[in-house]
Amino acid sequence: MSIKKDGEKWLVDLRPSGRNGKRFRRKFDKKAEALAYEKHILSTHHNKEWLGLPVDKRNLSELIDIWWIKSGQLKRTATNYRQKLELICRELGDPTVNNIDATLINNWQLERMAKGQKANTVRRLSSCLSNVFSVLIETGDFTGAHPLRGLKKPTPEKSEMTYLTLMQAQCLLDYLKNDWELLKIVEVSLATGSRWRETVTLKSSNLSPYRIRFTNTKTGKPRTVPISKQLYDDIYPEIGGKLFSEDPQKRLVKVFNELKFDLPKGQKVHVLRHTFASHFIMNGGDILTLKEILGHCSINQTMTYAHLAPDHLVDAIKLNPLSKLRDPQNDHIYDPECPIMV
């Protein structure tokens, strides 16, 4: 063993290059210090930086395969994530690693946007590719600097956010009265602000009187939201298992089209979550409570709803200087040196 107890000390005694190589001996007060020293010697002894690193001529597709084994397949949206990476790989021509840098990816981003791709979509794709190198650097399967370091991603767009009015929400519920499963999915979304995927994957084990515990969340952190007794009784299954038999997303999109609601592109499902959050704030709900209900990682995400609060910025009316000047109680305010034109 290269580390052993020597009286009150811990002795490191090793020859990284074998019995005829250089010997390293050193004593430490703590075993942790000895282990750290051993790790340092082993990691740096063979590192001949002056010779430079060998050129990495592996193809990007090979790195994606390694990433998949080490990390990718464990992601919640693993299949979708890999499909995005394979798309990027094809569009770049499956380049060798030594030819991948920020310039190459930046040009690829510009080409995509020139074809009408939205900035937010391009940003997400670039982040997927960046994650491959970040993971492989961490696992030791890629050496050298991160090739996408310094990459400037497209400026994110502020997407238009809309919500259903109470009249529209009632209209939607009435329209779905003969589609029990889709109706209950919509009711859960409107009552809890849950994401679509969180709702349609619910199981009986996620229910307790009178709460829903969402576990299949975007952040990976479970959260619990109270619900009414009526909703609980409506959705609680007689037998265990999944609450809903399928994902009727396409049916909901079709319903919105039939109702002719004017909704932004891509929000015909997420609008239910926006509707919950918007009405929660408009009815006097607390922004911090909303953050917990929605499961946001940052308050900045939740602040997009703050302007809907009934008293949002209302102090601007009474605390501005003009209101003070027009207040009858302040008619004594004047400047004796102010020239007055007659």
C-alpha cells in the first residue's frame, strides 16, 4: 500500500513509474491529507504538459454515444434529448472533435436563425451540445478546454404570455363535458397550475386527501398542491395505477381550434398553467406562494405574473410628486425665489 500508518503520522510512499522510477515519500498528520497528496502525485506525474495534448479525432457521434451511456439515458426526457443531439450532429456533418469550436457552432446558429428558427429553440439546441462536453469533461472522457467556451448564444425572446378568461375557462369545461378524461386533466391543471406532463402521468399513489403530489416534475423536485374535496373525489380511482389512460394533448389542441380561442402558437396546452397563475395573482395571491405552487427554481420566473396583481405599482399614483403638489393639505408648498410670470 502506498499509504500506511507510521506512528502518529500517515506515510505516503509510492513510485508512480514503477520500482525503478522516482520515489515519493511524505508524512501527514491526517489520512485525508495523505490521500489528497497521493491523488495529486498520480494525476500530475505523467502529465507532460510541454508535449501538448494529442489531437482528438473522434467524431461527434462517438462522443454522443459515450455521453448517452454516462449520463444521457438517465435524463427525464432522454429520448427527446438524444434526438436533438443527433439532429445537430447531422447538420454539422458529424465533425471530428478537433474541428469543433465556438466559431463552428456560432455559424451553425446563424444558419438556423436565417432559416427562420426561433432564438429560444437554437439556444436550447446549443445547450444540449454544450452539455455533452460538460459531462464528458467531468467523467474524464474528454480532455482539454470546453470547445464551446465563449460561445455567444442568441438573445432569448420574450414569448407572449396569455391566459383564459373566466368566461373562456367555463366555455372550455362545458365543451368537454362528454370527454371525462380530458375534462379532469384540464380541471387538475386549472386547479393546481401543473404542467401538462406532470398531470397526465399522475398515479393513484400521487393522491392523498386532499392533495396532489407531483413527482414527474421538470426540475426533478416533487411538490404538493392542495385541491378541493370535490376534485379529489372526482379523480380518485377505484383501483390503483394511472389516473388517466392516455395523453390527449392532440385532442385538447383540436378543442381549442374548434373554440377559436386566440392563443399564441405553442401555448395551446401550457395556457392552462398560465391561466392558473394569472388568476391566482389577480385574486390577490402572494407571489412567493405562487412560486412554490408552480415549482419555479427562481422567483424571476414567477415575477412574470406580478403585473397582474390588483395593487401592482399602485403606489405610483399616491407617491409621485405631482400627487403631493395637488394634495389640498400641501397648498403651503412654494419656493419664495421661484420667478412667477403674470
